[in-house]
Amino acid sequence: MDRLTSMNVFVKVAESGSFAAAAGQLQLSPQMVAKHIATLEKHLGTLLLHRTTRRQSLTDVGRNYYERCKIVVAEAQEADAIALDMQRRPSGTLKVSAPVTFGSFNLAPFVTRYLGQFPEMEVDLELSDRLVDPFEEGYEVVIRIGELADSSIIAHPLQPYQLIACASPAYLARHGVPATPAELVKHACLVYGIWSPSKPCRWVFTRAGKTEEVHPQGRMRSNDWKALLHAALEGYGITLGPATILAEEIRLGRLVQVLPDYAGPARPMNLLIPAGRRQTVKIRSFVNAILAEFGRYPPTAGSPGDLARQQRNQLRQL
């Protein structure tokens, strides 16, 4: 007899409490169930069950053997499920959570391309800057910016969420170009978030291993960075925003990076999957596609810093 099948029968007997109950669950005869148990006991050279006319119970060996068999059977079933799952195209609904700015500008266009590639997929994308609980709220994939503390989450590192400072050419022509982070306090800065005197906004820049922190001031604040981007494009001030988004505005000449020789704030960004959740083909396909597009990689030519340095001659003429 196949030993894995006999192990599965033994697990059912141990959990159901009788040969008859296990036979009903497995659609076997009680005699066949007994034969599987006898085969295991013969192979092991010991009894796994104490049998009486009214009841049966596990021996000490049987109890330990049951715990291991349960794991073996579960792993075999999981392997079968994964093998079958891999033969299917991604289908079904995927529930995804992401931060607002990254989700609006970067993730949403990615999702539409992904759906075009997999017509049987649907994505419920919720954008929120709050710390969601994927277990309680049923999210299958979460994009999170910031340090991680939850060990019950499987994390895949993405490109760091790098911020740079930018302003429109018109603004810089009127107010001048800051040469150091300290000079930002003399400029109209577009502040993300609703800040209070007890918790001022902080912009942190690094150069040659030295960190400089400034507390920018400005008459316009918003908890939605898109509003600040529009204000910067209108020439109202200097914004601090994601490099991946501002790169296009820099390329088109609508914004200019200021302080290009300073590294702006950067926060880790990860793709998260709740541990213990089976990696179905829909989850794997989405995760693999995100890692291919947003996974961590070294800086390349054409980065926002490169583009900004190409504009220095223009800045000197402002």
C-alpha cells in the first residue's frame, strides 16, 4: 500500500476517533481503513492505536506519529494544490492596499497594464496612508512605506521611496535658487501634512555623509501631495516629492530639481503578503509583476539627479 495514503487514513482515524467515521470521510470501507492502519503498524513494528470493542485511543508512539503525519499530509496536499494552481492562468479578484501618492501615480497605471495582460483578473485597489491590517481587513497584497515591525508578514523590498525638492523655472527666476538646505527657510515651501507648532515639518538632506535638517515654512499645506504638485507647477513654491513622479516633470522642463547634490529623504518601501496565506497563481503573478517593475535596483543614467544636473546651465541664467 502507498504509505502516504496510509498516513492520511491514520490521521483521519486519529481525528475522527473511529475506523467507521474515518471510512465515511474517506469513502472507504472500515475493513480497508483497518488494513491501512495494520500496514503502518507492521512497517513500524509497533502499535499506533489501543483498540477495544467500544473505543480506540492513540498509544504514546501513535500520538507522536500522528503529529508528524499531520504535517506530512498537509505538505503533500499543499504541493498538489500549488502544482495544479500553476497550470492555470491568473483569475479572480485580488484585494490590494497602497499609500495614496504612490498608488495614484505609480501603482494605478501598473494595475491597468496588468489587467490588460490578464483579462480574467480583477483588482480592488484601496489607497490609504493609514496602517492597514491585512489579516483583519482581508488584503492579499499590501504596499507599505516605512520600517517594518510585523514578523507575521512576508516582505519583498521595492525601490526606496526617494524624495527630492523641486520648483518651477518661473518660481526660481523670481526668488532665486537655494544653494544649501539651510536656504530653504527663506523660500515658500509646500508642506505635506497638517503640521502644528509642536510637531513641525522636517526635511532632511544628506551630502558627503553629513545630514542637514530644515523646518520648511510655507503658507500652503495639504495632506494630499497631488495638490502640492499642482501648486509647484503653478510656480507657487518648492515641493518635496517622490523622485519617480517628479522625474517626468523635470524631463519635460516644467520643474527643476533644487539641491541636486544633496540626497533627499528616503524611506524603505516593501510589498507585503500575510504569512501563512497560500500563494495562489493570482497572487504570485501580481507580486512577480510588481517586483519586475518596482523591485530594488541600482541607480541608472537618467535619474532625477542626472536630469537636474543637466539643467544647471539653465539655473545659472535664471
